[in-house]
Amino acid sequence: MKILIISDSHGNIANIKHVMGFATNINANAVIHCGDWDNLESVKTVLSFGIPLYSVLGNADTDPGFKFKEFLEVNIDNRKIGVTHKPSGVKKYFEGKKMDIIFCGHLHSKDERMLNEVRVARPGAILNGINFAVYETKANTVEFFQDE
């Protein structure tokens, strides 16, 4: 199963549409957004593509209309996935929990590393350039994409 991983869109609807078009082309089964939407129109844009969305709040998500939480634990295709916005949330929310992978954002850069035997990945921002990742659940791998 393929999951599109995005973060830090900060209201850039054009880049969101571009990335969601990619998600449609690869038949992504879900979208994970690691926070910093900035506005509800961005959420509606992602939802308009009809792909299930899992998301958390970022520090820029101040509109009371946002219904997301600061962290999320979800099981997709038998993978335990954690999501938070800030990298500091990885330890705060997931320490001691058995997760297959944890996604975060905030720093506007891509990264992948092991932390206490758990893979932690940041897809980069889609605000300034089009940076995102695809998580393949069967292989438990992350592929990063960048499209200026």
C-alpha cells in the first residue's frame, strides 16, 4: 500500500494540488499530513481528491476549525504509524511504544533516521518547492521526492 506523506503546506494550494495529482497517479491509498496547513481551504483541497486523510496539528494551525490533534497513532495495512508535527514530539508522544514508523514535519527539510529502533522520517515542506515522500507499507520503505 502506498501512502503519500506531506507536511508544512502553509496554505500553498497550487503545490497541494500538484502533490495530490501525483498521489492520484500512483493510486495512493492514504495521505498523511504532518501539520502546518495554515488554513482550512488546504484541508478541503486534499479531501476533494477522495483519498483518506490522516493529519495532526502544526504550530501554524490556529484556526479553531481544525479538528486534528497534536499527535496520531494509526494502523494502516498492519503497520503502526505515528504522526506528530514537531520532531520533539517523537520522544514526547511515542517513547516506549512499538511503532513501525513515525512521521513528523516542522523543520521544512527531509530526513530519515533510526531512533531507538524505530524509523523516523520527515518529508520536507511543500510550501517552498514540492517536497514529499511515499511510504510503502509492504516493504516498510520511504521514498523522497522533490519537484521544484
